Amino acid sequence: MRDRTQTILDEILPPEERAIESVVARYQRVAPAVTRFARTLAKNDELSVRLGSEAASRPNEVVLDPRLFQAAFSRSAPVTPSECALASALHEVVHLAVTDFEEQRPIPEEWLPEDTEDSSGDPVPLLDALSTTGGAPAEALFLALEDARQETAHLSAYPGARSVLADLYLAAVPDAFVTAPPLGQFSLACFLIVGHYVKRNRLQKQAEPNVAAALDDAVPFLDAVVATTDVWEVAGLTLQLLQVARLHGLVADVSNTKVIGEAEATRKAERDAIAEGVDRVRLTTPILQDVELYDQTKEATAGDADTAADSEAGGDPATDQLIRVSEAPVIYPAAGQGGKLVVGPFPHRFEAFAARGREALDEAARAWGVAQRHISGELWPLFVANQRRGLRSGYDAGDLSPYAALFLGAGHYQRMFERRAISSRRSYAVSLLVDGSASMLQARRLPGGGRAPWGMAAATLGAWTLARLADELQIEFEVALFNRAFSAAFDDTEATYLQRMHGATAGLRRTQGSHAERLTRTVNHYVLKGFDQRWRASEDVLAGLFWTAAEPRASATLATRNAGEAPPVSMFEKAANVDELNVAYATERLQARRATVPIMVVLADGMTRGSVEALAQTVTQAEQAGTTVLGIGIGDGSVQTAYSRNQVVDRPDALTRAMVDGVRSGLRRSLAMWGADSWWARSHWSNEPDWSAHG
């Protein structure tokens, strides 16, 4: 027999389909339709709908909390992720768009006790009027009835979404009736009847006898709730339903209570019984869950642009991380299983270390013999010629030749035209992909003895030098780092990074259990300098990264002392990378440039912890598409397994030189393949590494 805690989805869906981020990702596919629905419902063409962990803080905005999707998807109901995402999104939009209890009226006379002498008074909001006349139980029952009424009124045109909600609710009804007290059963039955989810006679069979009798007397009031469009009338009917419950012994009569605090305690217990009974079944939305959350949501919705940052800063880190993972693209390597890849810009706060980094870069370049000027060498005049070269001549198509008369006289009619518009200019693009795990910051043996953390430092110097090379030759260039850890945001400091990481980890462990590891230690791809970005705009970030890599202890000390301003140096976590996802994504970006000569350099100090076969096939696929892929391993020969063009280095100067010379070798080979003159092929190039494909 299936365990009660196991959902039917465990049997009909594979594990990856049951992941909560897949449900949120499916919402993204239907988000435009949900937005149009919300605009129609609110009669506001400027309304926008987004995911977030906090209520809206701007006008014309509705924020959906993905925890609603999780609450819906965790039910033991036979619904698919797509159905769950769409139905729960429409459910939330309805309540956020139409819930408004701010209209003020005098308290109606029929709401007041019979012995009240003067019923006149100042206008008050609806919830204040309910609190005065019926107390906490009236507030809780009213919010439940209004929840069901709104769904009946505004989702009737969407039977598919209604059927999904019905499946979600019905899956939770049996357990709810078993555990709920009589008043909880009564309020839950009222909610289901008003929402047209369950017939009254079916509910009466599951309820206790006094609850079943109370439902018979409640029928006319429940029918009136469905028929009305006035929330004040719904509130009045709520008070009458509470009177029905009182007559059947479901609600205590506290009018003659003399013990101080006893009446308040009784009403609080009744409120909890009503709320708990309904909340076990319905999809709870903050604006209708209780009075306090209603007030918070309305205050946030009434905010303006000045309060937006405060609201976003106060969001739930676990929910924000869930949204970030769900929005990440799924990358499919050439072979093997696809996976999520969190893509984003590299944190700009590393600019704070730029001054130290520039000094360290100059010193390292001199110590390791890496040139920083005229890096292109003999390639430069060839690339200048390539930029100037535009056309080549031909015949048989194009413009009429000035020698057409001579061709006619000689009988060469097929050569009357010259083709003058075939461009021979070549385009180039270089992508550098650097391992950004903590192992790249570990101390390594130096050639002259001793140890120093030169792995990422040498790679960063190589990136700096390659950027100079590309700048000299006017070549498109990109630098990206990859790792597997909690993903850093563009504006993160050390303090905000650690705060988000700890908050998200703790929150996701509570809600996702064993899946928290997958959601917090993501495969990340940081674009440090994109193809379309100017090199000058990225210099300071790269310089700051170099100093962090060259002096990891000093940078960590500074980050600890001034965590609110320092860059997030803790983002370099020691973890197993999944290289094939990053290589596949970088290849897509490189090939999207439509360059004639695309070159990729991948640098790592260990082999992927994903699939070596998938990585090798991804590299092969990139090569077959025309991309030259160079794999460099730092003290690790495993790159020879996955990269046909590879080199293993064990010293910083060799690493930087391998990166630069590998790209230059690829550029020269492309020139030779295009038939360029070979006057530049001098003997001194023979000392460079052999980047030709092995095997």
C-alpha cells in the first residue's frame, strides 16, 4: 500500500519532473497568459505580474510567491507540474487583483447586539467593523468565505483551472475532516460549498452530527454568499453563519462571561479552529489568510518606487534562490543528462581591489616574462591587412565589365560581367573559460622552490594578456568563470553574499529537505567580460580578481574586516564542477557571434565531476561545428581525456604562455587555411606548444 505521505506524482512523474524548480519554470512559460488575465480582471493594461518573495511595493504590480506553487504541488493530487503552475498562478492573481476591503461604511444596525441603544457612528473599514461586532472568529470565517466566493466568481470561465483546484482541494479533504474540531469542519464545509467544490450531502456524511445539522440551516446563507458581489453583504452573512454555528453548539456564547480574559481566549481558540480547518485544504494566499497579512499586503501594494528597494531587500532568501534556479536555463551537453546552469555577470565589487591588482599584475608579468605590449607580434600587420581588404574580383556575375566590348569581339560572352562584391574579410571571436573553484586558489609548487597560490592568478594574467591581444587585433573576446557553489549576484558584497547563502540554505533545508543541496550548490557561469562589453569596462574587475587570486589570505582578511564593502571572496567554494554544462553554454555564445574563426580556451585544474564522456563529446561537437577548442590542465593530465587539443602545465609562466600562444597559434592557422601569405612563418615559432589535434 502506498504511504499516506507519498504523493500520486511519485508514481506518474519522473524525479526531475517532481522538482519544485521545474514547477516554477513551467509557470514562466505561461506567465504572459497569466499577465493578460490579471490585466483583464483588474481592468488595468499597465499591470505587471512577477515572481517574488515579498508583496508588491510598486503600483501596477502583482507579485506571486512561488511558495504557493510548492504548497499546491506537495498535495497528493494527480496533477502535472504545468497544470499546477497555471492553476495556482491564476488562483493567486484573482485574489491579489480583486481583494479590497478598504471601503468605509457605518456599521449596519443588524450587525450590532439588540441591546445597543445607538447604532449611528463614523464610517469604518470592513475588517474593523467585523472585529467590533463578531471578533476574531468572524474575521477568519469571512476571509475563508470571500476566498471561495472570489474563485467561484472569477474562475468560472476557466473550467480547466477550476478542475485542478478541485483535485488539489479534494486530495486534502479527508485528512482535514479527521483532524479538525467541529467548528473547523463547519467552516471548511462552508468554504467548499461556496466554492462549488463538494456537494453538501457528501460533506455531511464525513462531518459530525451537529455539524451536519448546522449545514442544513446554513444553506440559504451560503447561497446568498455565492450570489452577492458586495463584500459588506458577505460579512453580514458571515455573522449569521456564526449564529447558526452558535445555535448548534459549535461556537460558545461568551456574552455573559465574567472572568477577565476568558472571552478573548475563547474567541482566539475559535478563530484558530476556523483558520486551521480551512487552511488544511485551500491554497492559502497572504492577502486572505488573516487580517495581519491582509494589512501587510495592502500596505506593500500601495507603495511607490521609493520603497521598492526596501521591500526587495526584505525578501525571503530561500524563495529568491528558488526563483533564480527556476529561471536558469537548462543546458544539454552533446551526451548525458542536461542540467540547470545559473548564468549571470561577475560581481562588480571586485573593483575595490583594482589598484592592488594592477600593481600585482605588472609585477607578475615581469616575474613570469609575460609581455604586456605588442602582444600580437607578427599577426598585427596581417590583421590590419584583413581589416583593409574588402573585395576581390571575379567574372560571370555582377556589374558589366568595362572590357565587355573586347569580350564580345573575342566571343567570350560568359565573361561580360565582373563580380566585385565578394568580401574576403574574416571575423574572429575568442572565448576564455576559467575554472573558478576554491582549488584554483590553493598553494602550488613553484619552479624555484616554495609554494604559492598561482593557479587562478596565472589564469587571470593570461586572460588580461589575451584581452590585450584581442584589443590590439580588434577581435571579439569573452572571459567567463565557472564553479559549483552558491551563486553570487552582480552587486553582492561579502556580507550580502554570506547572508543570502545562509538564509537560503536554512530556508530550503526546512522546505526541500534533501533537495536543498541541489538548489543552493548550483552550477554557475559568471560572465566577467562579454563579447559586447568594452574591455576598459572590465579591466578593474579583472585586476581585482587577480589580486584576490594572488593574495587569497590578505583578500579574505580585508573582506572580514569590511564585509559591507568588500567583494564576495567566499564565492570561490571548493566543489566538484560540471564542466560540460559550462563548455556547452560557452560554445553556444561563441557560435552565436557568427565569427569565421571561433576559438575557445578552457582552463581547469581537474576533470569534471559530471560525465567525462559527455564533456569529450561536447568538445568534439564544438570542433565539428568549426570551433577550435584548447584544453589546459594545471598539474593535471586529465584534460587529455576530453580535449583533442590540450596541454598540461605545472608553472605559472607556462600557464599564461600556453593560453596566449594557443590562441595565437589558432589565429595563424586560420590565416594559412584562408590562403594568406606565409612570410610570417619564422623559425622562432617552433618553440611554441603544439596545439594540433592529437590522434
